[in-house]
Amino acid sequence: MSASPRVVIIGAGIVGTNLADELATRGWTNITVVEQGPLELAGGSTSHAPGLVFQNNPSRTMTEFATYTVNKLLALSKDGESCFNQVGGLELATTPERLADLKRKMGVMTSWGVESRIVDADECEKFYPLLNTGKLTGGREVLGGLLIPTDGLALAARAVQLLIERSSERGVTFLGSTTVTGIAQEGGRVTGVETDNGLIPADIVVSCAGFWGRELGKMVGLEVPLLPLAHQYAISTPLPELEGVNELPKGASKPILRYQDKDLYYREWGDRIGIGSYAHRPMPVDMSALPKVSAEEMSDHRMPSRLDFTLEDFLPAWEDSQDLLPALRNSEIQDGFNGIFSFTPDGGPLMGEAPDLEGFFVAEAVWVTHSAGVARAMAELLIEGRSRTDLHGCELTRFEKVQTSDEYVSETSQQNFVEIYDVLHPLQPKESPRDLRVSPFNVRQKELGAFFLESAGWERPHWFEANRGLLAELPAEWQAPERDEWAAMFSSPISAAEAWKTRTAVALYDMTPLKRLAVNGPGAQALLHRLSTGNIAKKPGAVTYCLLLEHDGGIRSDVTVARLAEEQFQLGVNSNVDFDYLRVEARKQSAADPAQWVHVSDITGSTCCIGLWGPLAREVIGKLSTDDLSNDGLKYFRTKEISVRGIPVTAMRLSYVGELGWELYTTAEYGLKLWDLLFEAGQEHGIIAAGRGAFNSMRLEKGYRLWGTDMTSEHHPYQSGLGFSVAKDKTGFVGAEALAALKEQQPDKVLRCLTVDDGTSLVLGKEPVYVNGEAAGYVTSAAYGYSIRKPLAYAWLPASVSEGDPVEVEYFGRRIAATVTAEPLFDPGMERLRG
């Protein structure tokens, strides 16, 4: 790629213009931005956006995007007027549950480095004098709020014009009223953008088309999983209480306001109030029925993204608004519309390169709140090869195939609209669709009373009601303290009994949802050697835990590589993103050297896996197989083919819970029989089926990391406690050069293990950690350690913090004393694992 490749950005809204600006700032100026509407008012979501920017988000990445957007728009000004009005943001609580949730959110904001504080009802009224602080309908009242002083209002349309002006001065070309009709491509990569005014040659194309993104993706055969939905926004008639308060016709001086208990938000609009509502039914948009608006007809009140207002849907919100803001009782709705914007199955944006068309990128389903941050990340991705901000929750390819279908995208996106302001637990599963992906063991799990949670469409047992009777036998030292109401959600004391049985007898774990890939061909070893940190060139039968790195040494993923034969490998990976990365790299290698061809396939759905773990695991398998599974017959981190009563099984001597045992793989048609054989053979040894609740506790006791939670691309192996996964003296792999330099540097932060001093207080993750009274880090994973008899957590902390140092974790506004502790906490000598 030349210093300034030919880039075409499709869409001149707040994302596309920000991206052009970010690229031009970094020296890329051979850029054309194509917009189907007139540049002065494009007619997309940006043109009607109310502009409220709340930085509060459970995702660190999304908060970082929002904070960057705030700061960039603050600095973007002309004639002394900034593109951001930093009036602050106030989220109200009218129920005890909401107030508690705001305290939790305050902790998350502290973790992400954003100033916030809880204010009482009187302070809420001082910040927003129009509030009704008396009794609301239904007996509710304002109990308090969460104030974020740096929130505010983005002047999105104005920002777009200033970004166009600035980028144009740097050489960027903007083409308005130009319709994209196709994407030119050759040999698997883009070559240009076809428009109604001719072809624009391109080396890189970025779709920033907003709610048109799914339609644009279809031009290249790419499923872009977003759903255009209409969202109601109304503006009141002038209020005497606001007369003369705000200088500008659309100005504001009071904080932006969220009334989440009624799915509403507010902003001042000069002497009027703007009201946004999520309280109505979801309104999917038929893209073929959008209003046709010519460039001459385009105006603030007539544009493709602005649909007719449906008053009947808004009336309940209007009543609730008059209840909260009594000044509205003497006003009317002056203007209203149903504005179109994008939702996705998990609520996150869609960012990255299409796996099957090199040079075609998307940045879609991005709200004004995160626009500049997303644009910066995309610019880094294009120029440097990766974003400096972790994007695993935003990756275009993060969804499984079934999750990109029209039916799934529609149902889940509409549900996200409904739940957008709900108090949701971190483990809260979708209610629908469910049972999309089930393992062969599902029928037996249901018979045992499994409580399922869902991930990537898979049904995953978290505990089994059949084990409730074990609580009567559970030794006192294994009994966990009672959890608070929040921590107790989606958990059960049965998990303690399941951990006890795993540590003292034997248990079956369904590991089928772990994504599995087959990597085969004469170039398989070369591919995995180049992409991973491990020594892959071992003899067949070896299993290697290693990492996939970014070029700067950040951890792209962690994987388990089993060499089944000279040219045959099986990988355990984290997500569909890993699959697409590996298959794209395999395709490039095969094209560059046909003699080193390699094929990567996803075998997850056609196979299944049982984790048979516990000190009595060998007794169970010994009743069913004559193969030698002694320590000499199959050592730790080795694999071999065995027969279990005639069923062909690949046995891998691995354990994510820290106990003797194996991961037993077979094809799906044998799965149920394998489960039944093991369960029957284990009866005399007290075998049970166990779930993720016990599993997660035991993996933390062993110090095993969970990628995407404990470490991401923002962290390198040595600060993450994973230096052992980098093969000694290995060079030439992706990220090797950068990693060698990082190894010699003192990191500013490291991943540490904490234990809670009182032995009872449990945290869940993302809570801030205080060192010497100052917020210094945040919790990644946490659980009650049933084997060690105390709560534990992992947290990113300054490298200066040492083992034995006291810290505090803030949980719902309460400080909990903890101690930095050596790891692993359980079986540090590995005697149990090695059997």
C-alpha cells in the first residue's frame, strides 16, 4: 500500500466526515467521500440527531469512543462556537432498583476514567429546576441521580460541515448528490465504487452509510447485521420558564436528562424541551418504502431518515413527561417525527474489513455519541493495521452465521430497542430466540434440570437442579456465604456442590460451545507457526496453549493447538473473529505458494466435547476404554485417538478447572451415547453433571485467563501473566519484533489476583479498584472461590502494586477491602492436574 492509497468513503454523515478528517490528519489525503444526499444536509441519521452524548456505558471501548467524541467536538469550533455544549448529563432514579444501578454505573465510570457522582433529589432539582420532586404518578418520586459533568450536546450537523471544510482544505474530495450503484472488484479485492456519475477507482472502500449499510453490504455479498428502526422525538411549544434562558434557538444550559424508568430522555431546545422516547413499540423500517426526497426538497423537516410522527405511539410518553416536568402541562407538541437509526443484535457498532473482499471496510450502526471515537479507531485500523482501542466487541465478524440472518437480526435488534434503558444484569440472557444451538447432550441436561444461559446462540448449563440434594451433604467448609440480591441473580448455591464434587470425585462438563477449527494441509504448520507464539513444530500428539498477536504485540486471542497428524491440526479458539482471521490468512498463504496450501474449517457444529474432570476421572474412563490413559500413556498437554466402547474419541489431556481429566471430542452423532456411557460408568464414583457456575469459579482459582475479559488486544503477554505461552527463542511470528521490545520494558499496569479480606463480599467485574485511596484500576473477572473459601478477583493495577498490598474494590458505592495475592490460588504445584 502506498503512503496515501485511494480511499472512497461512502456516506458524509458524522462518521464518514470524521473518518475523512482522521485520515487526512494522519497524512492520507487521496480520499473521496461520496454522499447520496446534498452535502449541506445529507438526510441520514446525523441530520435529525438530537445530539445527546452520554458517556456512560458498560463497555470500556464504547465509553472511550464517547469521551474522544466529546473532546474532539469541544475542540472543533468556528467563530468562537464549539460543536459541543458541555452542559453535563443527569440520569434519574425513581425506584430503589434504579438508584442502586446508578451507584453501580458510577463505579463503572470510575473504572473507565470518567468523572461522575451520585446526587440526591434536592441536587437533582438544583441542576434541573423543572423537575417534579414531589410524588409522580404511581407513587414514585425522584430519589437521586447520576451526574456526569462532561456529558452534553453534540452539534452534529454543524460538526459535519466544519469537518467537510477542514478535510477539503487538506485535499479530501466530497461528492454530494451522488448515488452508489455498485462496488467494483477484481481478484477478491475492491477496485472502485460505481456511481450514477461513473466509476471512482479505489484501493480501500469504507461504508459509513448508516442505516443504509445493510443494503450496501448486499452489493458485495456481505451480511451487515443491523436493523433500521424508527425512534420517536418531539419538541414542545415554548415554555415561559425557559424564556430568555438560552441564547441560541436550539441552545441549552441545563444537563441532558435521562428518565430511564420510563424510557425517556430530554434536552433543552432554546425555550422548548426536546423529548426522545424508547417507550413505544419497536418500528422496523421498510427500506423500500423510504420517502423519496430530492436535493431541492431536502430540509430539516423533510428528509429520508425522518418519517411521519405517529402521535398515538407518543401519547403515553407525553403524559409521563408532563408528570416529570410539570411545566410541560401548559404546552403542546409543536413538532415530532419518527427518526431512523440503526440497531444490532448486541447493541454494538459494526467495524472492520469484510473477510471475503479485501479492502472493503464498514463502520456502521454508529451513533453520534461514539462517532469521532469510531472514526479514530477506523483510521488506525486502515493506516496502522489495528486500532489502539480494543475492538473485539465491535468487530464486524463477531456474530455467528445464524446471528446474521434477517430473522435473528430483526428480533434481537428490536429487543435491544425495548431493553435499552432497562436495568440488566451482566449475565442476563436473551429470552428469545433460544435453543438455536444445542449440544447433543441437551436432552440429558434438561432431564437433570439444567439452568441455561445463552452465548453466541449456544445453550450453556450454569447449574443442574438435580444436584440440589447435594447441598444437604455439602461439608461446612464448602458452603459459600449468602450473596446480595444483585450477585445472586443467575447463580445458585448448587454451584458450590458441583465444585465440591469436581474437586473430590468427578464431573461432566459440556464444552461443546468452545469454537473448534480444523486446520489441514501441507501449509498448516507454516500458517500456525507464523501466526502464533507457540512452538507448533512438535510431533503429532502435542497440544500447545499459545497466543495470536497483533503486530504491536497486543493479544489478539488465545488458542489451543492440537497436532493430530503431520498436516492436521485442531484448534480451540474464542470466536468467529478468530475463524475469519485464520481462514483469510490461509487463503493468502495458499495463493502466494500453492505448494503450502492450507484449509481452515469450522467443525464446532459437527463435533461435540465433554470435559471429564476430577480425581476419579481415570476410574470412570477406565471402565469404558482399554486405551492407556495413565500418566505415561497420555501425558499432560498431549492428545491421542481412543475408543470409548467403540465410539471414536479424540482425548486431550487438558483441564480448565485444574483437575485430572480430559477433553473428550467426538462427532455429533456419537455425542449422546458418549454422555450416557460416561454418566452410567461414573455412578459408583459419584459422578455429576456440572455447569458454568462451578467452572468459572475453578478456572479463576487456577488463574486461567478469559480472553476478551481479562486481557484484550490492548494488553501484551508479559503484563497479562502469559509470558509462558511465548515459545523461547521463537522469532518470525506476527508481533514477534514488537513483543521482544515490550519484554524489555516495565509495563505501566499488570493483571493481578485479589482476594477479599472479609471472606464474604462478592464482586462481579468492572468495579474500580482503589490503591492508597485513589482509583487505580478495575476488576476483570470475579467469583467466589469454593475451594479456597473466599471471594477472588482479577484486576488491572499499576505495576508498582505488589503482592501483599492492600487495595479496595468499590461495589455499589461501598468500599471492600482486598489484598493482592500470589497466583494461582489453587494447586500451584500442578500436582492434581498432572495426576
